[in-house]
Amino acid sequence: MEKPHKKLDAWREAIELTITVYHETDDFPKEHLFQLSNQMHRAALSISSNIAEGAARQTKKEFANFLHIAQASLSELDTQLEVAKGLNLLPENQWSKLDTKMNRIDKLLTGLIKYVKAAKSKRRTPYPSPLTLHP
């Protein structure tokens, strides 16, 4: 069975981001393993998970809500990456790659939210009643 989220570029790129975050944090010192890197893993995984959960929901409003949650997780990850960079745990070139990926995902999510909200508002247009008499 084809899952709807697997057709979304935002979901696919969020999966790639998550895998990259896991790899980039492999070399973090042990004292940061359960603090910063664990939070980074959770935030990164939350992005794709919320996209998938939203795509499986029954209404466009629910889908848009989960996309907003995915964007919030993206912002959380952005903050954690800034801290990692500031602590010299993440070199500038690695941070830059991740930042580029996050910006791309944010744009995809923003576009998807606009699309879902537009589709939702189109649904609200009144349909002619089957009881309307035509002259």
C-alpha cells in the first residue's frame, strides 16, 4: 500500500536530513551524547514523523497543523545546531550543509502549507444545491 507521505518531497528531504544529523553527531563527545545529540536526533526525526502523520489525517486542517508542528521541530533543530556549532562540536562546513538542507525543507513545508490551505478553502465554495430549480 502506497503511503501518501512518501510522495512528498518535504518528507523525503526530512528523512535525508535526519540521517545526516545522526551521522554528523556520531563523533560528538560522550558528555554531549545524551544531552545535545539526543535532542537533535529527536527534533530531526520529529520533522518527517509529523509530515507523515499529517498526511495520514482525515482533514486538510489537521494536515496543515502537523506541517506547522514539523516546522516548529525544524526550528528546534536549527537552534540545537547553532549551539553545536558554538561549542565547536560541528565544523562550519558541516553546519552549512545542514543549514542549506533545513532551509530547503522549510521552503517545501511553507509551500505545502499554502497548498493545503488553498485546497481547504476551495472546498468551502458553495456547491449548487441538488434542490435548486433551474429555469
